[in-house]
Amino acid sequence: MENPLARVTRSAQVIAQLGLGTGARVADVGCGPGRVTLPLGHAVGPTGKVVALDLQAEMLAKLTAKAALQRLTNIQPVCGDARERLLPEASLDGAVMVMALGEMPEPPRVIAQVYAALKPGGRLLMAESVFDPHFLRRKRVTAWAVAAGFVEQSCIGNGLAYTIVFTKPGRS
């Protein structure tokens, strides 16, 4: 469900700020049951692809059922630990982590794996909200992303809820 109080972390806002269109290849890292994954699937269209990565098989089963109801065939569920190399190198145009990073062990390692999976010029969007019990402050998230090699492109929100877009340097 979308939180009506955290506008900047709503799926429509996330997709708009990520700025990728039809045909894009995107990963939703820590996708859960698909609150953002499903709208991403619609946004990238049938020629695009959304890799839905989560450690919990139960979440991926819920996502798969919802995708089938919505007749989305462009979502690829991947069950595994985001710290591991599960996404092919330089295979993605974008990635999102929406209120998920705080639940993962070794966040800098997760961010490094996403960096490797993005094409040059690829975008990573990270969103956090204090309504999440695993909330991470913007300063910490930015430090980890910059240490991995990302460049901050934009940020909306405030200290209570924010969405940051980072870019992997280079051209795709």
C-alpha cells in the first residue's frame, strides 16, 4: 500500500523521478510484494524488463501472482541475497531501492553490486521514509552511494522522507 503521508516515496513519484521509459531494463532491489515493481512493469512496457530481487521467496510468490493478475509478462523474479552478484554486469538502465536498503546486511556491498549491474549512465533511485522502521538518513545513504562511484543527480523530500537519484558515470 502507498503511504498517503510520504508522497516522495509513492510508486508514481519513484517512476517519474527515475526517468526511464518504454523498453528500459530495471531492477527493483528488495522488491517485497511488488508495490513499486508492478507499476515499473507497466512503465517500461512489454519491450522492457523489471528484475524483481528479494531474499524472501514468499514475497516473490505474492508479486508473481499479482503480476499474473495484471497480465504483466516483463517481470523476472530473482530470489537471493542482494550482496551477491545476481544481476549481470552492465545489464540495467536503472535500479530502485525503495525503503529496502535498511533491511539488508552490509548496505555498501549491496550498493556496489547495483553499481556493477548498471550500464554507464544508468540510474539508481533510493527512497526512504521515517515510516519505515529501518529508515536510513540521507547523509549515510549518499555517502555509501558516492563511495561506490555514483554521482548524485537529484533529491526531493526532506529529512523525514526523501528520494535520491544517483547516476553511474559514463554514457550508455
